[in-house]
Amino acid sequence: METVKVFKPDSEFFLEEGCHIIELHNSADDAGCSIARARLEPGKTTELHCLQDIIERYVVISGSGEVEIDRQTPARVTAMDVVMIPAAVSQRIRNTGDTDLVFLCICTPRFVPEKYRQMTTAG
């Protein structure tokens, strides 16, 4: 297993969820955790979703926004705030600023696409 993973900005890709992602660390060799850098453009909101059996944490690096967890009133977030998202709980984040909202997504156990669930905005 690599002990240092070099940041590769050219590896960024767009998710239909609504944000740009760079996988910093996501390997079956270290199934306990994954880390991704997310980038959300001004005025954009990710789709309402949850991660089945995965706890997620957002660490805001730069920008500002509002995060909605479990359909509660959105909470304001800015640089260095940490957001805890329990497994199977609805979530979405909106960029309320004039610059990109950049945050780390830290998942335990590691993120796998099969655990992603899009949710309806009703109810």
C-alpha cells in the first residue's frame, strides 16, 4: 500500500449529484476510510441523498454554504467547520458564496457507489 498519495488535480470529475470530486484516497486495501475533495460552484446545491452503512464527515476547506442533514433547517458552514452525517441520513449542501465551496468528504467505512442513495425532495 502506498504511504503517500500525491494530489492529482487533473483527476477531478463531475458527479451528477452536482459537484466536482477528486478521490484522494479510496482503496479496498484500506476499506476503513475514504477521503475525497469536493468542489461545489457558487449557487449550486447537491442532490438530496444518503450513504447506506457509511458515516460521512465534511471538513470545509474554503467558501461558505448551508448543509441540510435529515431534512432539518440548513446550518451555515464556513472554512474549518466539520459536519457529521450519520449513515442512512439524508443530506445535501448548497454553496451560498461567490467562490467555490471546497470540502473534504471523509467516509467510514470507505465510500463505494453501491451505497449511494438518491432521495426524493418530497416529504
